[in-house]
Amino acid sequence: MNIATTQQTTYTRDPEATDVRAMSIATVLFFMWGFLTCLNDILIPHLKGIFSLNYGQALLVQFAFFSSYFIFALPSGKLVDWRGYKQSMVIGLIVMAAGALLFLPAASTASFPLFLSALVILAAGITCLQVSANPYVTNLGPQATAASRLNLAQAFNSFGTTIAPFFGGALILGAIQASPETLKSFSTAALQTYREQQASSVRLPYLAIALTLLVLAVAIGLIKLPTTDFTRDFRPGELASRPAGSIWKQPYLLMATLGIFVYVGAEVSIGSFLINYLGLPQIMSFPERTAAHYVSLYWGGAMIGRFIGSYVLRYISAGKALAAAAFIAFCLVVTTMLTTGHVAMISVISIGFFNSIMFPSIFSLGLAGLGELTSKGSSLMVQAIVGGAILPLAEGHLADRVGVQHAFVIPTICYVYIALFGFLASRRKDIEQDPRQASHAAAGH
């Protein structure tokens, strides 16, 4: 897009007020990538049954998806520097649509490697969207309410993760799969035909998703959005404190990056093991289908917490709120490790509520005061989402040795670090800490 076109589709915003229309567009994007990320939980059992995979092979779905964040985060940051946030969001949506469309030939040929390739491309587009949309939201109003705005957008992300299992379960998991014993009796040709029939349930949902993403890309390309050089922060007082040089010299950014790594790892670890955990005899002895309903409560708690957090963080600093939430989450994990029955179940499900504000708060604290290094800092933190691939794997190996319940020691360590980071960030003096200073500006948004 040339400069003239860019000028026609952008406008200058008031730096002391949140742009409501731009926030509305951003929340739609947050919803979409939350929805698509959570569909992986439906794909794993579906593909496992189709291709007769063991758990290690089936978890390649998550590994392919989250590894893409690590691979494409830094290139996405360079794309933002080159084309700006708006065009980067459009490009991210187009790449996501391409990944969704790749599910069609993957289903038609019943090819597991092609499914994994589609997931890598889909996640590459989501990575580009995350690198651009997260800092875009933080720059749509006063610095003091950045965490509040990001929590609101993340609440819609959680709404997507809450409804995706119902959507995917109804459209993808409807067919009855043959037992492993029956599959062994199939000839090679019959087995391939069966796999193609089972995989066909994926085509319609992902075709609809691809078309929706393309419509969003066109809409964002045509809609006027507030403009400035979004890789810089031109709010009053920010230019003087804008750091120069490398992102590796920004200690709070580096601490926040590790915070994102351990947060995503802890959240995904708990969610991944929740069904097995609730099925333990000493916990609830739930069958898998019953336990799955409680997984929705875990993710639904995060959604509710983010809506509440978007309001609370207008009046409480992000660092203090983060430290408190992480400390409570730590106590809940310890409780669920040391108890049984309903107490253990309620404790582990409640963690989702206190997870809610962690990602947006860590992210906004990491970006605070970065100025022209914002896009690079954003890409670095998005790259740290790879913790969602690494820490659950570590917890799985530990669970094989000490059991699922005691393997939750890994999330406890993660929450200790997050609480420490929140405490240190709350004492930071080089950025505005008191959101009450901007409460008047935030009251109408």
C-alpha cells in the first residue's frame, strides 16, 4: 500500500483518549485467534483417532502450532517496522486464511504432515497478528490504562477460547470413529478411504473460517484507523525517555519475556492435564466427557476475569494486580496438590480466573516506555509463547514419574516468578504507575 493510500485510510488520534472504534476492530482480531487456538484441543483427539496416533504423535499438533510463534515472531516484528501495524494485521489475516484453506487438501488427502503444515502457516499468521495487535492496543490511549485496554481485548480472546470447543465439537467430532482393532483389519485402500471420510468433517468449518478471515482483512484494509508511526510512542513525555539501542538492554522487557514464557507454559500445562487430573480416583473419578465440561469452566473463568480486570486495572497498577493474581494462583496450585475431591477440583479450576490478567499485564509492563523499540519488544514477547510447547512437555515427563497431581509443581514455580516480576514492576519509577492519574480519561472508555 503506497503512502497516499495509507493517508486516506488513517487519521490522527487523541493521545489522551482511547479510540473506541479502533479498539472494537482489535477485539475482533483477539477473538479470532483465541477461537482458532482453542480449536487445536478438538483437532488433537480427532486426528489421533483418524491416523491411529499415540499421545506423543498427537501432541505434534500443539508443538507445530506453538513453535511457529518462536520461528515467526521476530520476522513479524520486522514486518511491523517496515509496513506499520495496520498493514501487518491485514497480512496476518491473509496468512491465517491461507493456513485455514490448506486444511481442505489436508482433509481430502488425509495427510497428517499436511495438517501440521497448515497449522504452522495458520499460527504464523496469528503470530503476525499478535505482534501487531497487542502493542497496537497498548498505543490506543494513555499509558496508564494500557493494561486495562489489553485486558479487555484479551477478554474477547478468552471468549473465543470458550465457545470454540462447542463449535468444533459439533462440526468436527460428530462422526463415529472405528476402534483401533477394527482399523487393523482394514486394507491399505480401505484405511485411506476411511481416513478421508473422517477428515472431511474439517473442511466446512475451516473453509468458513478462511472466508471470515479474508472478509476481516478487506474490512481492516478499507476502514480508517488512527495513525502515527506506531513503532514509536509520541505521547507527551515519552519521546524524552525513549530508549535507544538494543532490546537486550531493557531489563523489564527481558523479565517480561520470561514472564510470558512461564505464564503461557503454566496455563497450557494446567489446561492440558485437567481432564486426566479430574479423572484421578483421589480427585473426582470423572469420565473424559464429563471432565471436558469443567475444562470450559477453567477457560471461562479466564474470560470473566479479563472483563473484570479491564475495569479494575483502571484504578490499580498492573504490577500490583499481577503480583496479587500470581500469588493467589500459586496458593491454589499448592492447595490442589495437597488436597483431594471437591477442594482439589475447585482449586484447580479457579486458577483460570486468576490467570486472566497475567498475559496482558505482563505484556503491557514489558512494552512500557520502549518507544521506538516497541515492535521489537512485542515480537520478542510473542516469541516467548513457545513456553506453551516446552513446559507442558516437561510436565508430561514429570507426570510419568511422580503422577499428574504432583507434576503441578512446575506451574507453582512459574507463578512465583510472575509474582516477583509484578512486585518489581510495581516499584518501577521511570514510567507512570498510578492509573488513577488517568481515571478521568479512562472513565468513558
